[in-house]
Amino acid sequence: MTVFRCGRLLLDGEFVDDGLLETAGDSISRAEPWPKGGPQEFIDLQALAVIPAPVNGHLHSFQHLLRGVADDLPFGGWRDALYRYTTQLTADDIELLALFAYSEAALRGTGTVCDFFYIHHGSNEYDLRLARAAGDVGIRLVIARSMIDSEEAPEAYRESPSAARANFRELRAELKGNPLVIAIPAPHSPHRASEVMFIAAAALAADFDCPWHTHLAEAKSETTTTRGRYGLTPLNWLNSLGVFGRRCCLVHGVWLAPDEVKLVAGAGAKLIHCPGSNQFLGDGIAPLGDYLARGVDVALGTDSGSANNHISMFLEMRQAALLRRVATTDQSAFSAAVAFKMATCGGAAITGLPVGELKPGMKADFVALNPNALSLLPNTSLLNNIVFSLEQEAIREVYVGGKAVVTGGRLAWRGAAELPERIRELALRLGLGRS
């Protein structure tokens, strides 16, 4: 059992002064105001404000390689760069890029990442390297094991539905007992996965009682493609398969009509909103107000280091709020509290994990902030400042499962100091970097 004494503690959306956070194993056992005559031994966070660690609902760690490479190209050029460079990656490269992405995420206060991963080369070797990287950094990881069988995708990404089913089951078995890592099925999208693949993925999710993720209606062109192929919009095609329901988590969901958003709500499906990526790639503005008005559970994701270029969940909260205000031309359309809830509590809905809140029984994943950091002053509304103005210098400590992942603003894992040079060497080897 470990006790933390917090200067301020976020409980049920409100900060209390002088809070007690107690952990047992990797979970929270108590979270409350500091009691009179409280414990004499504790970890002192009295100068800091403690909040639940955000959950990044959508990330592609291997695409961190391409940050800055194809930023200003049309989508076809961006995709060509993705295919050209990522298919050259070895298992060691994949692990290094995972260390890169997860380390950056941890430094920016993230406790859990959902890594939508699709470089398999027909096995789970590469997926297991993600798990090893997460263990080194100490971050919580959901491997959304992508399932792709389209002939239009590179061979490194493809597998048959039967192979995908077998590989997923083997991966779940390999990860059994891992306290930090789980796997969920993730048919890539209606334009990269077949009907059989989607049905297989939904069946796996039912068998393991877990969510499944898929890209859907990210770009306007996808609707044209799916209509041409199936005579239906992406969502209506998915619904026609008989697999659309509460376990399904839609990534992006930008180009949905009002009746389709109603269908999402009625099915109990979830949305992973990636506002930064939607802006970066010029994909459009998701009808977020419609989703929320109909009671759809919404989480936030950054997408990849090449489809957004940052992976700060605090910046993503700001992006979500500001984009909604722009879409409605209404400053009151979206509050900091709603954005924060999507980035924390929303993560539980799309991972199936007890994360995103500081309550007994939840995982002990939390961030300690310096409330006197310039970006959080003046101390008028700390939660608003966290969403709208927080900079990395305010993030002092990050704990995942009750263990320090970032301390004093620095990564705790061994080998972190060598990471920049290793990334530079990889970029040079692939012809991407400068000496």
C-alpha cells in the first residue's frame, strides 16, 4: 500500500485541497480529502495538483518515423510515403519507434495508449515488440491489432481472415497475465478489410468480451469509394453486416449524416474523435455536437506522428474544444470540462479498462502538475487552464499502475537518454534524417 498526499486532487470533476490518494497493487484503494490525523508516512505531492492520466484512444506508433516527411502533400503522396518507408521496418525498428512514441506520450502526461497497429508480416512478432516497449517505458498499452486483407495494401500489412483470427487468439494468449498490455481486434476500415474480416473481428471481440476499433468515414472520399463498391455509405455498409453494436468503436466518424449518428447512438457504439488529425490532413469536422447530444460515448485520440505530428492529449483537448467552437461559431458550445472528460473517462469506454478516474477500483494512473507553472497561472480555474493553456513544463510526475513513469519531468526508464541518438540513426539509415 502506498499513500500520496496531494496539494490538490481532482475528484468527480472538482479539485479538493490537500487530498489523499492511496494505491494497493496497481489500483486505487482510497481517494478523498486528507483526513484529520491522516497517515504519517506518504509520498509528498503537496506542491502539486493530481489528475487522472489521459487515455490516447488512437495512435500509430510506427508512423512516428514519418513526422515532418509528407506534411504538405495531398493524401496520395502522404500514403505513398507511408507505404514506402514503413514496409522497410524491421522488428527492432518497430520496437524502437514504439519506445519513441510511448516515451513522448508519457512525457506529455498520457497513461494509456491505444496503438492501432498493422505491420504484421504474417505473425505476432512485431506486435509483441510493442508490448516489450510498453513494459520498458511503463505505459499502459492497448494493441488494436489491425486486420487487413485488401490487395491494395502492402503485403506487410495483409493477412487472410483465418490467419488474422488465429494470430489474434495467439496474441491474447501471449499477453495473458501482462499487467500493462492487452489486445483488441481492429479491422482497418471498409476500404481495407473485407466483409469476412469485419465479421471475424466482431466475433473475436464477442469471444473475449472486449471492444473492437475501426477507421470509418475519416475522409469524404471514403464515402464515394464505399458507395461505388457496395452501394452504401461506410456506416450503412458496416451496419448491413450485422456486427455493428456496443463493442464497436469508430475512429474519426467525420462524414456521417444525422440519421447515421442516430444509428451509432442506437447501437451503443462509441466514437474516437481525432480533431488534430482531422485538421492536419484536411479531412473535415466531425459532427461532435450530434454525437454528444445523442449520448454517444466519445474518447479522444491524437492519431499518428505523421497524421497530426503531436501526441499531446492536453493539446488534443484544446483542439476538440476550439474546433467545436469554430464549427458552431459559438464560444459556449464546448467547455473545458467536457473536453477533459472525453480524454479521461472516455478512454474507459473504448478500452474496456478501469482508467480515467481517481476512484477506488480504478487503475492508479495519474499525473501530478505544478500549479505554479506559468502556463497554469493565474489560479482562476485550474481545469480550464489545464485544457486551454497547459505546457509540458507543468507536467512533473506521471504514474501508471502506481509506478513512476515520469519523475521530475524526466522519463524514469533506463535507456531513455540514448533514445534521441537511436532515432536519428534509424532516420539516417532510411534516408529520412540529416547527420
